[in-house]
Amino acid sequence: MAALRYAGLDDTDSEDELPPGWEERTTKDGWVYYANHTEEKTQWEHPKTGKRKRVAGDLPYGWEQETDENGQVFFVDHINKRTTYLDPRLAFTVDDNPTKPTTRQRYDGSTTAMEILQGRDFTGKVVIVTGANSGIGFETAKSFALHGAHVILACRNMARANEAVSRILEEWHKAKVEAMTLDLALLRSVQHFAEAFKAKNVPLHVLVCNAAAFALPWSLTKDGLETTFQVNHLGHFYLVQLLQDVLCHSAPARVVVVSSESHRFTDINDSSGKLDFSRLSPSKNDYWAMLAYNRSKLCNVLFSNELHRRLSPRGVTSNALHPGNMMYSSLHRNWWVYTLLFTLVRPFTKSMVL
């Protein structure tokens, strides 16, 4: 008992009763967290028992969940015409008993995008996802939005982007989600996007560089560069440079670069070990679509590593990832041979929601 008093946790009639100055709250997806008004901090574990909890079941009849202007969840009792920040289901919480850590990875091929963010509250966070109108970009954007983040879908095709926004709003009509035009094959478009975003005067906590092109026939962008290289790497490189000051001012912030395991199957150096710029944006005679894709993904990894080295001291981390064998996606749409190949291997790969 003396130890509890020393820690400011006086004994009460029940182990679940909160000490003075503490308040029990819930996130949008039903996880319980605890606010310490004395020290102005929050935590997932109960201050006395150390347990994590979540609410069970739906809201009682006549109740509705809302969010105030500060992003905090409150509840409306339409029958008795009153509001409260106390979740009426808190009397029916269940303990979340995490298993002891094992050598097995926490997430695997069967983990869904929503499960990755389970129990997280991104209220007040701003997230940009490029190429978010379909595939893993859409699932990423949806997961962030349904966990409270303000999500911007940065897409080239605004018609498809607006359809994606509508699909997210159908799942939760209060999601903060919008679409903005971004064509990575046009550096001027990247610049206009960055200027338009900065004009919103909002922070930027997460930038997901997801958009990519695969198996394109050789072509040059209006900027005079090979298209796969510019869309997959250089456009994102330029975007991060333009938004770097916003990311730093929003720290802690994160840049996530979607690369691929195929980055291992290429090289961008010449025979003497020096960077060969002609390999980054090759001529038509030296072009092979698969090799161009692999090189762009290698650039993604090198860029992410260097970005992390430079910005992590300022509170901005950068990570490159391989999304897994996400073969059944829209990447194959540019050539029927790849479409056939991807269809054949579909049973052995992950779906978009995993």
C-alpha cells in the first residue's frame, strides 16, 4: 500500500477503480486508454492493474459516437437528449491479454491492414498516400482514415481518386479524407501538389510513397526522363524534398517508401563501381521494363536509407519496405503477358487487404 501511495496510486475499494486525476476513455475502434490530468499524459495500461482493455459489443440503442473539434470522441444519448465523453460500454470491458513474445514475427502473411493499426488512434494526424485510389495504396489510406487520421489521397486520376474517397466514406461517414492531384510523371505537377498542400497550413505526420509503374513500354516524360524511373523514384524524391520542411516541423514524422524485393536483382553501377546515370534513365535501345522497375526500386531503398540518416536527428524517420508477394494488384495492367502470369500465381499470393 505504501508503494502505491508513493506512486500517487492510493488504495481504493476496487482494483479497477482509477486513482484521483485519472480518466478512462475510448478510441473510435473501442480500445480503452487512460488520461492522467495531473501529469497531462495518456497510456494504454490501467494505472493500477497494468492491464489493457477494450469495450465489448455495440453501443446501446439510441446512442451514437461523435468527434468534437479537438478530435476527441464523445457519445450522444438521443433518447435522453444528453452528451458525455464517457463510453456507455465501459461497464462491459474485457481484458486484452497479449501473449508472451515469441520468436515468431508479430505480423505475417495473414495479417490485414486494419489489424496492423488495431488499437491505434490517429486523431489529429495528417497522412499523405500516393497512388491511393487502388491496391495497397487504397487499403493503407482506408486503414489510416478509419483510425482517425486526416488522409490525403494523392493521385493522377481524380475520377478514380474521388471514387476511392467515396468508398472510404461509405465505411465511416465521418472519416477525414480527401483527394488531391499528383502526377509523378510531371515534375511541375509534383511542385503544384506540394504548394497546394502547404497552403492548407496543416502538419504532415506520415508520407507514404506508394505509387508505382510496372512493365511500361519505353517512353520519356515531358521532363525528358524515362517514365518508370521518374514515376517510381524521382517524382517521390522531389516530393519529399518539397515537403521536407513540413515534415520536420511536424516531428515526430515518418516517410514510408514502398520498394520491392526485386531491388536485389539489379545494379546501377558501372564496371568500375561508379554510379552509371545512363542506367537510371536508359535509352530505348538499352531499355528492358523489368530491369527498369528493379533499378527504380533499388533507388527507393538507397533514397530511404540516406533520408533517414539525414532527417532522423530532426525527428523524421524513413523506412523502405517490401509489401510481400502482392502480385494480384493493378501493376500488371500494362502488358497481357504479365496479366496472365499474375493470374496464374494469384492463389499463392496475398490479397490487397492482407
